[in-house]
Amino acid sequence: MATAVGNNAAKEHRLAELREFLMSRRARITPAEAGLPDGGARRRTPGLRREEVAVLAGVGVSWYQWLEQGRDISVSPQVLDSVARVLRLSPAERRHLYVLAALNPPAPEVDPAARDMCAGLRRLIDAWMPFPAHIMDMYWNTIMYNDSASLVLGMRPEASQNCLISFFTDPIYRSRSADWERLAPQVVAQFRAACSECPDDDGFRAVVEEAKEVSAEFAALWERRDVSPGGQTRKEVGHPVVGELHLEATQLRVPARPDLTIVMHTPLPLADTEAKLAWLLSPEARRGAMYPIAG
């Protein structure tokens, strides 16, 4: 009984939020922005009327009125998308509308206002020094990396810029990864999880086909069909200069840029890893680095 009451209260709250959200979004769109005459003195508010939203979205006036009143009616993704288009909802607002309407939200999209975030993300990974950090896109193509990722993990311009392909084909990375065999199944399972977010995307299929061609090990692991979300992964690196390093790689997502993943490596309290990283990135050590730092 208590559960039913709680569910009803949650539903009433959701529908009330839906009502207030739609009203607030409608109020901010002027008739001129929607391509309609302003209605002159007859218009009491600067925003669109309910019937105008309904006509522009191609839905029934009564149905839209019921939706905005927070009535418990059935909705479809197609109709919500039409309403979102008329109300000029951002990607985040569109997902919010789906949630309030009790539908599974669409895949996250890049907010146009957040497309120019790369300079700030560069500052972020550079500030993470002397610890390795890099940023990859949805297909695991490397977008940028800091100097520590170059010196510790061997990231460099001449290597494959796809992290999945590089994991299986880059001899420098593989020679430094002391636990490569343990990590390989995790890496493949995490990439399959990333693929599952966009099952019809040709970009993911292209990466998988290339990985199969260049690595029989990847092909065998891919056939296992294991799935694992990205999170935290422990890595043991055997560096040619400072020796054993123990790192914890954490994948982070920025809601405004769901197409990007930030991978930040934190030293574990083993083998004096933190001090070794600090020395490796010191001017003295960098003068004798085996591989030049990528610009």
C-alpha cells in the first residue's frame, strides 16, 4: 500500500513538472520566432498559445492541451520530437521532456553551445600533470593527450590515433603494459558497451572491422560478446626509464559533450609511482626521454 501511494505521488510530481516545463518553454518562444503573426493587442502574453504549438507540431489541439495540463495520456517519441522542435528545445531539454513524459530518453547529443570546449579540456588534462591523461571521441579516437601520456604510455603522432587499435597493435604500448593479457578482455568488453549506445552507427562498425583485420587477438575476444561499462581500470606499466608504475585509469564523461571521454590516470600507492612520475616529467628526465613529447 505504501509503495502504491509513493508511486502515485511520484507520478503526480512528474506530471506537474511536465506541465510547468512545457508552459515555461512555450512562454519563451515569440510568434515571430515561430513564423506566426504576433496577434496584436489580442495577445495577452508574448509567448505562443497552446493551439499554436499544436498546429505547428501537427498534433491535435485538445491532445496538446491535455499534455500541458499534465494529464496521464499516452505519448510517442515522434510527437514529443515535433513538440520539441516547435519549442526549440536544446538536446538536454529534449531529453528532459522525454523523462517527464515517462519515455526512454534519446541518446545524448552534443549541445551546440558546448562545441568549443576543447581549449578548456586541454587545460584540464595539462593541469593533471605529471599524471597521464588523454581525451578520446565516441569511437575512441584520440583527440588530445598531455605530456605525461606521451612519456608514460607512449602516445605519439606516428602511432594509431584510435585507442582500441593502438592497444592491440602499438609495440611500445604493449611492451610497457605488464598486465596486457588481463586488460585485453576488459578493453574489448568496454568498446562493445560503447558500441551498444549507438547500435546503427557505421563509425563503430568501421573501427571493429579494422581491429579484426589487424589483430587476431581482438577478433577472438570480440566473438566472446562480453560487455562491460567503462569505469576504473588498474594498469601496471613497465617504463624503460623509471621501471614499475601502478596506475588507475578513470573514464569521465562531460554531459555537455557526450561524444568525448576523458581518461585520467591516478598513481596508486605502489612502487613509489607518484614520485617516479614527478621525476619522469622533470626537466632533467625529459632531456633524456626515449621518445619526444608530442606537441
